[in-house]
Amino acid sequence: MAPMGIRLSPLGVAVFCLLGLGVLYHLYSGFLAGRLSLFGLGGEPSGGAAGPAASADGGTVDLREMLAVSVLAAVRGGDEVRRVRESNVLHEKSKGKTREGADDKMTSGDVLSNRKMFYLLKTAFPNVQINTEEHVDAADQEVILWDRKIPEDILTEIATPQEVPAESVTVWIDPLDATQEYTEDLRKYVTTMVCVAVNGKPVLGVIHKPFSEYTGYKVLALLDVPDKSQEKADLYIHVTYIKKWDICAGNAILKALGGHMTTLSGEEISYTGSDGIEGGLLASIRMNHQALVRKLPSLEKTGHK
């Protein structure tokens, strides 16, 4: 391990706080109530009962509903991932090469998880922009209905609707993170993820681990998590191009818990527009993040190679 708990990630490994589903869901919903203003949403929450997920003209969406559907989507996708893996019929193929020259693999688990997650979210929130790692084939379109029930623990922590304009929301889906490990039957690394950004800022993150009792694991914990076998680190550095659906959920959770994730030059990552970032990233918790940024000028150059 490098000094100061620093881990270099030359193979494109991003930073995630992967907690179990029950822990992540409860913990984040609690922080959500008190921290929405920190993400630049501003204003006071609107009152009244929850209305439709979005009105016909775009309208608004309630972030409590988005959290509920995001959790459900991650679990539904995870069910498909687990079912395909246990059938041992993956239909593995390559989508091409990554920038680092590795095979960019795809399986039936990716495709079927993507279908469930995308269409559940799209049916519930038809006016919201949804970006996903896998191609969405119109021929495979499904109408997957949500029962419109917000779990009690969300309602307990967030008693009133948290309305934002639908046009300000971007959803990022990773229907199967760690596909390479999935094909090798290394199940503990596999996750499904959903992130909700408002005006480019990540405000909701859900990371679900289909093969264990709790939802996560990929790169390890900048946070304290229940799994004592999980490695610990103070910060993570990523020096190559990375896709936003790989990091958005972890960024949302890390930010809610007082951590930071930026480019190597210290700029906030905007979760709108293009689907990737070129300049590498730095994630930290319980440290002076900007002081770390100032010590990493040479790594920023490496991220652009």
C-alpha cells in the first residue's frame, strides 16, 4: 500500500462506498432529509400528499419517490443478475476494447438487468433523462409498473415531499458493475447501481449487492461498513477515463456522509452531458481534500494520457 492509505487504480477501478442494501437504504434516507440543501437544491420542501411521479408536461418529481423506485430498480436488476449467474448460461460477448485494451464484456445478466432497471424507472418517471451503460433496444420495451408505495422508513425520515423539476433530473444506471468478475464467478464484487443527479449534482445513490445479504463491494471502503473483511482506505485515486454510471452512486453517498469526490484538479464532477470524465478522480473522507488535490499535479497529467 502506498503512503497515507493511498491506492492507485490504473485499471479503471472507481471509488464506491458499498454498504449492504438495508444499511445503505436506511442510512442514506436519513441523511437525505437533512442534507438536500447542501446539494444546491435550495428552497423549502413543498407540503401536501405525494402526487404523480411526473406530470404530463414535465412538471416535478418527488425525490422520496425517486429513492423508493431506485432501490426497487437496483433490487430487480440484481434478481436478474443472480438468476443468470446461477443458470450458468451467460451468453458472454465482447462489446469491444476499453481504452486500456481490455475486453469490454457483456452478458445476459447485463442485458436483462438493464431492461428491468431502465423500464421500471422510465415507466415511473417518463419525463426524466435516464442514462444507462447498456444499449436499450426498443424491441425489448417493457411496461414495468411501480405500486406507488414509498417505504415507511423513507416516509419517517422525510415526512414531506421533496419536489424538483423533472427536467433538472438525470438518472445514471449501472445494471451490472464488475462484469469481468461476474464471468469469472467472483460474485462478491458484483453490484447494481442507480444514481439520481439534480442539476448535475448527485443527490441519491443506491448500490445493491445481489449475491450477499447487503448491498456492495468493488473497491472498498472509504467508510466504515459492517463487513470486517473489507479493506479500508483514506482515499482513492483514479488516473484514467471513467464512465459516470460507475461513480455517480458512490459520489452521492460519499458526499452525503461528508466525503468528497472530484477530478484530480479539484473540480466537481457534473452528472449531465457526456457519459464519462477524462481527468481522473480523487475521492476522500475525513481528510483535507483540497490539500490532497494540491499534492497531485503530476497525476492529473497521467489521467489525460
